[in-house]
Amino acid sequence: MMFAVALAAFAAACSATRPPAVPTAASGEVAPENAPPLAADEPARKIAVLVEMLGDEEAWLRATAAENLGRMGPAAKAAVPALRKALGDEDRRVRAAAFDALTRIEPPPTQPAINAP
């Protein structure tokens, strides 16, 4: 039941402010120049819904939420506390997805090269 609510909330967040896309005549796919613009608050709403999904009872849904947050990269910085909490999840897929997402959102600092004498 919680899955249906989370999925509906995510779908609403993804489509609430976007006008319909205009497909190209040749392929039926949406060309980048025809894609509708993102609303300024759309990423924040998606992040909020995905963070909520990290608390779902279904492990596959928690893992999917973490994966999608990772795909957003540094734009999903607000989700870092929830992803850190997910590192302690009982399901290994969720832990792995949360770890991967954190490395995409906050890449570890690179070590400077050590010059050999």
C-alpha cells in the first residue's frame, strides 16, 4: 500500500509542472529543443519524494530511490542525511545503492599525486 502512495507522489512530482512534450515528426520521440522546461522547484520536489521513498517498507523501492538520487548527482545534496542513514539498512542492495549515490552526490576528494624523487 505504501508503494502505491509513494509511486503516485513521485509521478505527481515529476509531471505537475511540465507541459506535455512535443514529439518530432520523424521518430515520435521528443527532441531536446522540444522538451518542456523544468520548473525551478521540480528537482527539490523529486528529491523530497525520493527521500520519503527511502523509508518505504519494500527494499527494492528503497534501493531504487537511492539509485535515482545518485543519478541526480550534486543536485541531490539535500538527500545526503537520508542516504547516510540508508547505509545502515538491513538490505545489502539498499546499502550499496546508498553508498553509490553518496559517491555521486559528494565525490570523495582526490589525493594529490606524490612526486617521486
